[in-house]
Amino acid sequence: MRYARISLGGRPVFAEIADGIAHVLDGSPLHGRSKRTADRVPLEGLDLLPPVIPGVFYAVGLNYRDHIDHAKAMGYAVAKLPERPEVGYRANNALTGHNSPIMRPAGVTGRFEAEGEVVAVIGRTLRNATRAEAQESIFGWTIGNDVSAREWQNADRTFWRSKNSDTFKPMGPWIETDVDPLAQTTTVRVDGQVRARFATGAMVFDPYDYIVETTKYITMHPGDVLWMGADSTVQLEPGSTVDIEITGIGVLSNPVQAERHPHE
């Protein structure tokens, strides 16, 4: 099944996507109690919102060997093969949906990059999960574009603006419940040209490793998301459009625009 969050009459609602139609639901499918209403609208032209607003936005870094090697070559001091699955966090304000613009802030110079990531959407409450429980806990999968301003990343003590500025985390277009993400291929295109392609499952640690480790200390809840990192980075420029495709899930597409300084 595919589930999306759409804007309908100016309000966000969940919908089940089938045969190009959005069947509006009477609640959230993440809590297992939603059903179709009489409302159904064509998918084409709909405003697709981030498919979930997470309670906690978990993010994995340096989880593919090629990305680690590239980061080493760029002089990133902490770029080394991880010995255990350690998760980080991102901010919900950075989320934006399919077809919404990625805004490059006026102060950004240097490398402004995209990373295509598969995203696990948690579907049940978990604490001290076994691997089997971690696998069973996934409600579905979506796509994330981890946008980064690298000079800010290197200059600041934290990732507060380099990773978390508004629009830096497109997610969507929907949640796919019937897919094995570790058997898929991730492709990143800019203006239709392939800039990166890799086996989605070629991770150092897989999603279930992270869920098991995280829930030793932190309770995960339905609607939490876990972004799984990327194999490579792709440079972005204003005026271009970036597409992240993961087979079996879909395509997340976003134009890139330059944000004007408010006092210009």
C-alpha cells in the first residue's frame, strides 16, 4: 500500500494512493484505525506534504563505504568506518514535501549538496527491541533528500544550520509498505542526468541494526523516522531540479531556488 499526506482544502489529511487516485482517510494509518472516506481526488496536481511529521527525526551518517572514502578525501576528520550503529538527529522544521523548492540561503557558498536516502517509518512503540521486533516495527518506507551546506558544516560546532535550515530535508512522495528497501537501487538525477546510482542495501549497518541499538536507550514511537544515509553526494545549483528515485518506492523531486536576502 501507498500512503501520502496531502493538502485538501488547506488542511493536511492522509490518503491511500491507488491507480492514480488519492482516497482520503479518516485518520492516520500509522495507528491502524483509519479507513477510506467518500472523498477521492486525482493524484495529479495534488500538493503532497511530507508523508509524516515525526515525533523524533533520527538520521544516520557515514553508513556507506564509498561515502566514507569520499569524506576522507575531502578532509573530514571523523570520516572512518563506524564500529557500531550510532544515530543522530535532525529538525522537523527542515522537512518539505515532493515538488516543493529547496531554498539555498543567501549566505551559502561552496559545496551545496544532496544525498538520496531511504527512510524507515516506525509503526509501533519499541524499547529493547530484538532484530525480529525491529523488522516487524517498520510501517513502511519513504525517500529523503539530505541537503547540506558543507562550509557551514565545517565552520559550525553543530549541524544546526548546515543540515537543518528550512527546506533542507525533502521527504516523500509517500510511504510504501510493500517493499524490501535493501534489495532496491537508489538513483540521483539533476535535470534528468544521472549523478549517482548505488545499491540501497549496501550499508555498513542496516536499519534493523540501528533500531536494535537505539532502543537499548531510547523508546521509538509510531511516526518516528530513521534516515539511512547515502553512498555519495551530488552538487546542487539554483535553477536545477533534483530527483531521488528508489526502485519499489518512487521518485522524490524538488526544484532548487536561491533565497534572496530579506533586506535586498
